[in-house]
Amino acid sequence: MKIGVIISTYNNPEWLEKTLWGYLNQTRQADEILIADDGSRDETRQLIESFKGTLPIKHIWQEDRGFQKSKILNKALVAADAEYLIFTDQDCVPRKDFIATHERYAEKNYILSGGYLRLPMDISKRLGRADVESGNAFRYKWLRAQGLKWNFKCTKLIQCPSFCKFMNFITPAKATWNGCNASGWRADMLAINGYNEEMHYGGQDREFGERLFNMRIKSKQIRYSAILLHLDHKRPYKTPETLKHNREIRNNTKLNHIIQTPNGINKIPCSTKFE
């Protein structure tokens, strides 16, 4: 099957470049990479152009009119050709087996919920191309040498299939749709009319997944198998007002078992810009 990767981005070419290094190094390459750009400046466009000779990239851009991540993700979803899609972000560097792992666990009528290890800002900045390509960046020994302190989440770096399978089974975390590391079938995403464009930061990914569940799509937990390094960043767009508004939408989705959002793909204008 064809696999596409949708990467959301906004004005952070430094982090996006580190993420794209990870996709250059995959054991199973993506058939297409769609960069969903919510209005970045020219530096991001130039960076993406520099990767077009080595990665199968489509740059999908919209004018900067504030936080419109759901809208640009819908545009990328419409533009995709692949039947199976992995969703992630500009600040999530994939381990070399990332796409291969999603492919291995993919199954009809299921979504996959992957995991990540969050890095502090100093290590995020220090992370270099050689560290990603060699795989050192995904080894605790290297991260400890950079100053990362041990915590239980570091067990996600253990690359032992039996251990990962066991941890996926016993983890108390639910296998939800997490926008930085989740995958599923494009046809299912179109059937729910994509992301709710009325929602801003905070829960729009979960609401998307909840509508898939309302359509009787099930989920698999692969948080110890499909691994990303999550680079640190600020969240100036996170406000109590938007969080409250999004909670109300999610509650309505759950209460009324909503499958199709009225504020999704069907509102996309024909003037979508593709490069």
C-alpha cells in the first residue's frame, strides 16, 4: 500500500529540518510527504525546496490568519494520494523504523496510536544530523551524555520487540488519536469529514479520533513501538478560552455520537494552493 506522512508546520524551519532528517533515514520510505504549512514565512518554503530532490514532498500552504491547524490538515488530507496516512508535527523526529512500524501494525478498521520522548530545549537545539542518521539520538546512553535525566518514559527507547509488545499491552494510557504520532486509513478520515475547523489548539486531535471511534473504528496501542523525539517549543496559542471552547465541542461529539463534523473538509475552497 502507499503510505503518506502529513507533517504540520508553522514558522520553525530549524525544527522542521531536524524532523526531515529523520525521514531521509527511514528503512521504509514514505510514498509521499505532505507538509501542511499554516502560513509560514519564506524561510520555511526555502527549506522545503532544498529537500524536494531527496524526499517526495508536497508543500501545502495557506495564508497566515492565526492558528488554523485543523484547516491546513484538511487541505493536506484532500491533497494526499496515499491510502494510508501518518500524522505528525514539525517538532517530531522519527526513529528509522517509524514508517515501517506503522505499516506493520496497520489494519483495516483500526487507527494506530504511537509514542514519543520529549526532549528539553538544550538537547533539542544540540541534536544534529549525524546524531539522527546514526541512531544515537534514539539511544539513552547518548541522551544521558547530553544531560537527559532518567525517567520512566525513557523506557520507550528500548528496542526489544517482546518488551515493546508487553509495554503496549500493560500501559494505562489509552490508544487515542494523537496528532504528533497517529495513523489510519484516508477513506475513514474522509468519511468523518476530516478535522473540525472550528477548533483551535487543545483537543482537536482527540475530537478527530473520537469521531472515528463513533464510526466504530478501533485503535491499537503502539506507543512503545513507533517512536519519535519531541523537540521542545513554546505554545503561545494555548489559552483558557480556546481550551474551554474545544472541551465543549468534544463533549458534544461524545454525547451525540457525532461522526461527521459540519466544519470540515466540505468547507475547503477550491483556491487551495499546492506547490
